[in-house]
Amino acid sequence: MIDVVHLTKRFGDRTVLDDLTLHFDNGEVASVVGPSGGGKSTFLRCLNGLETFDLGSVQIGPDKLEAGGLSHAAIARIRQRVGFVFQQWHLFAHQTALENVIEAPIHVKKVARATAIEKAKALLAKVEMSHREHAYPRELSGGEQQRVAIARALAMEPDALLMDEPTSALDPSRVGDLVALLGRLAKEGLTLVIVTHDYDFARAVCTRSVALESGKVVRDGKPSDVLAETPL
Amino acid sequence: MKRSAATCALALGSIVIGLLAVGSSSCSSEPSGGTLDRIRASGKLRWGGDMQGGEPYVSEDPNRPGKLVGFEVDLAEAIAREMGVRAEFVQNDWSNLVPSLERGTFDIAMNGLEVTKARVGRVLFTRPYYIFQMRLMARHGDARVRPSLRSLRGLRVGTLANSQSWEALQDTGAEVLPYEGVEEPYIDLEVSRTDAVLLDHIIADRYGVPHTKLRVVGDLGEGYYSIAVRRGDDGLRTALDRALEAISKRGALRRILRKHGIDDAAQARLATWSDTDTTRMISERAAAQRAAGGTQADVKKPFTWHHFMLFLQGALVTLVVSTAAMALAIPLGILLALARLYLPRTPFAWIAGAYVEVFRGTPVLLQLYLLYYGLPGLWEGLKLDAWTAAIVGLGLNYAAYEAEIYRGGILAVPKGQLEAAWSLGMSTPLAVRRVILPQAFRIALPGVTNDYIALLKDSSLVSVITVVELTKRMTITAVDVRSWLVPGLLCALLYFSMSYPLSILARKLEARLHGESR
């Protein structure tokens, strides 16, 4: 599903991602862990074309992102195939929850408005946000915004979802709900790649963990093994 | 909201009352003879004029900046010498010479001031120092314009506001266009924005005749330039009359006129002019003023319902010009802001940046002049009518300010919003249109409202290109009714009643939009 080959990314003299080669299978639920500044978030952003890189390639389905020349159409296709949930969610501030979810289907996928609304309502029900569909982002709690952001990403019917630190801005009492939601999504076959430093969360959700240090994969395997050997 | 409106009305009311009190106290003129005594005591005769009026009246010597030349400069010196004092020039806007004289800014006004109906009731005039003709000019081949006022019915005729020609053109059925300067009426006539120009022959000969496309149609009556003094200054007027008489009788006046190339046979009458002639000149005009509706020459013409309707019309012009200019400035401003932010290091960004700096960094008045009077000289096809030039000129200028407001608004939208849009497969243009601009607009709204209100007032500048909007209507009426107080207050009230609802509307809109964002 996601094939990363010799991925190298530099910021000036500093090598952030150093010749990474990784593969994620369809339906896999993987966490990416490691110390701060180890390149986790940059790695995730490269998978979605939000970050360019210097060497290597990222293949997602039939489309391939390569260092340097990236066609806009290819990036757009890849972004539709791989959803992204930001650490701070970044819901569109001027739109209600429902409007956030229907925005991209209508304007990118050209789905009819009525169809988009019908589907968006189903997605909001799935993330248990039906009761707040007409609320604006500023009226929602962090956990609620995150659920809407997940629904917004799912509305594009992606094969995979990339999540950046999903528990860092979350009330600890809400983490259980998120674990349950992601468990349901994984059961439906969605591939999840989650950057996190929350090991309890990673153990509860993931089937695989990848530890990044200084831009290199230092450990890769079962969460119980990888997390035990990786300092927080 | 209701309470704040009431508070404002109250505040405005007390300002009105305050101004009325000030107005009535300043109306009392100086004790008679006082000015003459002061001139003698100080040894200075302060005379008011406008050096922008140009040759041959009073103007700056192009070879010696700061030095004044003109036949009135020579005349003022001759009169002062005759009175045993020194002449001192006081610069003043021509259209406000009479109010400034009344306020005591200078002792006498002498700058091509025609003895008109409106002025005879307001100031005292001396014997004339020049006899002029109202000269009609039109384009070659335009047979509609003949040497009579009647032929002007239905035509557009340019002249100086509140001049004798201006008075002569009232009630002729002509559409009279008021100008501030002497060059502009002839430029507009040449490019067919108007059909004829009626002005003093000195002006016509010097500023009209050089235009090769124009011809002199004929003269429509004579008039007089006299020195104006404040009412009550009878002693000063007598002293000036004696000085002028002496200068005229010994031929010095005509020598001055000859030196400046404006002497002609008609001026021979000045040497034999008597005080009876002066009385007749004044009373003829006072009679005309009475016939026109004034009861007595020295009674102020009241501010009537007719004036009020003209004010409303002026307010409508202001509103239409401002709104149309804003409708042009907003989309253009958005394009400029987008070019600067999203096409960096391209010629588009460079052009947009230069546009903003140039239009923001030069006076809008200058831009209006160049657009209206300058462009047709470049190419005939760029001849805009006054309304279009007013709207386009203000719109282009305000677009520069709008661009900066939107640029600030766009920059204030968090970067994450754009990334979130990208992550959903949106292209940058789509993300800007659907996600960034709607939020930037909310942030920019207070600035845009502010600009719109500023534009309402800045639109008064378009009077320089003959659009009679609210402020221009006010100044014309102020001269007409001989008071700045009532027209000024009404004008302020009308501006306020346009801008205040606008700020309330904008505040409500802001409050509503704020509910939606962040």
C-alpha cells in the first residue's frame, strides 16, 4: 500500500530523514515513535506530499512521489488516497462541522451536494458527532474537533489515514474514545500510520511500531518489543 | 444600538448649537474706519489674492521663485504708495476671498473680483480698475453656439464658480459646469466634454485662444473688477477710491495695464469714471439681485427648500461615486493582494507591488487630474467623461489601500488552514478561494469599512473634475446664501448620516461573522 524507498530529506546541512526504506501493508495499523526531532512528523508529511524531499520515492497505489519533480495532479491523487489528521486538526474556521466534511467532496471530487451531505452525516454519526453538525470549530472541544477532522479526511474515501500526535492535545479521559474509534476504522480495513509519543495509546491501537532516531529506522516490529527498547 | 444613536444625535446637536453661537458672534463686523486707521498705523495694506489664478493677475515669477508678478501686484503697490503705506500680499484660495475678507484675514480683496449680484450685497466695492467682457468660446465648426445666452440652452457650458459669467448663465437653460482653475475649462472644451466656455476676456485670450481647435464666438456683456472691502469700512473705500482715481487720471493705471498686455480702448472710461458711475454700477446689480428674489441688497439670501433638494442631490452623487469606486477597488485590491502573496518573484507580484506603492504614495488629487486632464493629451481615445474619471480615479487609488488590507487579512489566516486544504487534495487556487479568502475577508472587514467611510469623504476631491458632489454643492451654496454655517452644518449632517449607518451595518456584520470564526 505505502512503499517508501531511500527517502532522504535535508534541512540545509541537517539530514532529517536518512535513506529510509519502509513498507506499510493494506490494513496495517502502525505507530511511528522516537525522540523529538527524530524526523517522525517530517516523515508523515512526506507521505502526503506536504513536504518535498531530496532523494528516494514514496509510492502509494499507482502514484509515485519522487524527489524534485512532482506533478500537481499526482500529488492531488495521492492526497485523496491518503488522508491527514493534523495535531491541531486545522478545521476550516469559517465553516460548521458539516460544511467542513462536505467541502472537499463537493469541490475536489465534484460530488453532488445532496450526496455529499448524506455521506457527511453518516460519517459524523460514525465519529459520534451528529449532535454537533451545525457547530463552528471554535464552539467544539479538542476531542470533538479531532473527530470532525477524522470525518473530514474520511469523506474523501482514503485507503490510509495519517495522524500526527493524535493524543497530544486531547483530554486524557477522551483517549479511550479515540482508541475505540480507531479500532473500528482499522476493522473496516483502513490503513493507519500514527506518529505518537504516547506508548499506552500505541500499544492499545497498533499492530506494528517503527522507531525513528536521527532520521533512521532503528527498530521495527511488534509494539511490545519496539516500545520496550525505545526511550520516550 | 438605539441608545448609541441617540447619544450621537445629542452630541451632534450640541455641536450645532455651539457653532451657531460662534457664528453669530463672528458676524459682527469691525467698527467703521477701524481698518483704515490700522492700515495707516501699521503702514501696511494687506491685500488678498490667489497666485494660483495665474497670469496676468497675480502669479509667481517663473524666473524668480517667491517673487510675485501681475498687473494687480503693480496696482496694489501703486495704490499703497498713493496712500503712503506698503502693500503686503496675502495668499488665499480664490473661491474663499470674500469669506476670508469678512473674517479679517486681510484688509482688501483684489484679484479679478467681479462686481457681481451676489457680492454687492456682501462687501463694499470701490470704483473699477478694469473693464472686462464676458467672452464666449466654442469649438471650430460647432454652429450651435452663437453670440447669445439663448443659444446656450441645453448645452454644457464651463465657467468659474461664482463668477459673473456663472451668474449670467443661471436660468439660461444651459448646464453650467463650475471649475476652480482657468486652464481646465478650455481643455474640457477642446476634447468635447463641454460645448462652450464663458469667461472674462483676459482669461479667454490667455488660456482659451491658444487652443487651436477653439474659436471666439463673441462677447456677451461687460463687467468690472473692483477692490472689495468689508461692510462698514466706508472710510477705507473712500481712501481707495481717491487713490484709484488719482492713478487712473494721471494715466498710471493704463501704463500698468499696457505693461501686462491687457490694455484696450474700453479702459479709457476708467480715467473719466466718477463716483456717480460707481453708485450706478452697484445699484444696477443690487436691483438685479432684488429682481432675482432678494428683498434688499444687504439682506442675506435665505437657505431655501430648493437648496436643500440640491444638497440631497449632491449627497446622492457622493454616495454613487463612492460606492461605484469601492465596487471597483475591492476586486482589484483582491487581485493585487493575491498577486503579491501567491505569485512571488514573478512580474505579477512586482507589478502589483509597484502599483500599491505608486498609488498609495501619490496624492489622489494628482491622480484625478492626470486621469482626467492628462490622459486625453496622450491619446484622444483615453478621454473619460467626468463621472467615469471620478469613479475610476478613486477606485484605482483605493484599490491600493484595499490590497494592503486583504494582504494583511490573508497573512492573518493560520498557515494550517492552507495545509489542511492541501491535505484534502485541494489545489492552491481552490484553497485560497474556498478557505483562505472567506476567512481573510472577515479579518479585513473593519479595515474595508474604514476605507469606505474615508472614501465617502475623499470623494469630495472629484469636484476638481467638475462633478458637483456634496462638498462642492455646499461651497457653491455658501457663496450663494453668504453663509458657511447652515450649508456647512447641513453638509456635515448629510455626510454623517451616510457614514454612521454604514459603521453600524459593518459592526453588525462583524458581530455575525465573528460568531462563525475562531
